[in-house]
Amino acid sequence: MKSGIDPLASPSSSFSSSPESLALLPSAYARLLVDFLQSRQGREEPQLARLAVQLPRVRWLELLAEVAAQLREPELPVRIGAALQVRHLGIAGQVLLSCDTLGEAAEQFCRYCRLVDDMGYTRIRRGEHTGEASFHWGAGGAEVPPPAMEQIWAGAMLGLSRWLTGRSDLVCDFDFHQPPPAAADLAPFERLLGGRLRFGRPATRAIFPAWVMDLPVATHFPEMRPIVEAQAEASLRALERKDDASHDPAQALVRRTRELIAEYLARGTATAELIAPQLALSTRTLNRRLAEAGTSFRALGETVRRQRAEHLLANPAVSLAEISFMLGYQEQSTFQRAFKRWTGLTPGEFRADCLRLRRETASA
């Protein structure tokens, strides 16, 4: 690391004490940044070790931006993601090592990723010729992720895939929400990620040949699978119990609001004005409390609509016009634009993928 870098400098003026700012970063990311910076230094630094504590997420992202600027490496988040190792993932990482193939490891990571970070999660889809991993952020995955988190995810997806399979030649194409970097800064991103990069897209995705998912995990311990999966399941259940506990009223409100949105949509319409009284709240108080929980009524509504749309689109007997009506849209075109924004696919493309996957499963 170059001299003069002080990642523990005073917080920038943009840092605040809002509830969103105070959300703690998972310890896996905190440790990852420290390990990466110490590897650049070539020695242990007590000052850097102080960063291994769980900082507020916004502050950690600010520190990352400050270090990237001082190093003059805008691609630093990708480098840090690529440095992610199984040990940073805790019990979820041990589950990956017990899998037979990369596709199986990816599916298991999707299940247990919440043990690493409850703000972002990954979903995997496999088609006839290509596979896709998508990154989702925020309550219900309806929010746009910070650019640094997109880049860390991309680096981690590729780095872990290469490490698990022993195939350093693997590359992926990536789509990012963020706008493209300056032309002079693009080359390091292309060099690190290897594939085609597209920016300003409606979804964060990695696209790769389907055969990649059949690659064997090079260093795996199948005899450990029952043990580590049992531990991971226990940890997941503990998180779910914590969500349901009475001392977490914010998340309870988020879940109940989501349930009521689904219920009212089934009746025809779902608005904050209709739902707030069911929660013994005014509309203003409901919106404020959802904001304090890191989400919004609109974000929850879009999450419910997207999930219901995906379920309905899997049934070819239900027309797009009927789906639009059931989701509360007056115009089919409005639904189609919304679905494209949520998933990066048109409803027709999503339905075609569902039907193709169903045929492949039936013939397997």
C-alpha cells in the first residue's frame, strides 16, 4: 500500500447518523478489507486491524472509496471481491467445500448467503446454453446496490468460482447498474473480470456458459457435508427466530406490511392509505417507520408485484393482460416496463425461459 494512506482518517462530511448509515457491515467484509490492505503492505498493521470491527456500512464504503482514490485504483472493489476466500464466509464457506460441482455450490450459496450478508443476496438460473447469477439488494432485493457492492460481488463471484474449480481461465460477462467508468479507468475492470462488461443496465448479473456449472469442485470434502449443512441450517433458523422476535419490531412491521400488500393486491389495489389503518398507524407514521427499517412502501410493493408476476408468468395459461390486471396495473405496457426494470427481461422473455427450463427438467 502506498505511503500516506490513512483509512482511519476522520469521517467525511457526508457521513451521518441516520438509521441507514448506522446499519452494521457484516464482519466478513470488514475482515476482507483488512486482509487485502495488509497483503498490499506486506506486513501486519495494528492500525488497519482496527478496521476489522463491524463498522456502519456507509462508513465502510466511504473508507473503501477513500483508499481507492488514494491508491488511484477505481477498480479496487473488484480486487477486494476477488480476494474473498472461503474462510471469510464462515460456515457458508464450509458448505461450498462439501459440494460436488460449482453449480451445486452456487445453489447452496444462494440458500445460505444471508449468513454472510442480509442486505444482498444472489440468485442462480440455468438455461440450455447459458447460466446467470444475479445480485439483489435491500429489502426484498428491490433496491439498486451501491456501485462498490456491485463490484465486490462481481470480483467475488469470479474469484470464488476460479478457486473452487481450480480454473483460473474462467471468465464471465457482467451487467452493472452503475454508469460506466471513465474510458481511462475501464481497462483494469476488463482485465480483472475478463468478459464483456455492460453498464447502466437494469440488473446486476454475471452471465456464463452453462457447462461452467458442471465443473467439479477441486478441493471438496463430501464427508463433511451432513455436519456443515446441519450447522448452516441451525444458523439460518436462528436468524429467522431473531427476525420474528418481539425485540425486532422494525422487521416485523416490514414483513406484516408486505403480507398486507399481497393480500390487498389480490383484492384489486394496495395503497399505504388502505394498509396503514390495518397496522393501527397513520400513513405518515407507516412511511416513516418503513424508512427507519431501510425500505419504503413503494419498494415493498414492487417486491410483492415482482414475485407474484414471476409466479404467474410461469403459468402459460394466464395472459399478460390478466397478469397486469391482477397486479393492479391499468395498462399492460406499464406492467411490461416495470417487469423489465425489475429483472432485465421482458415478461415474454421471462416466460420463455420458464418454459424452456421446464422442458429441460422434464427431459433430464
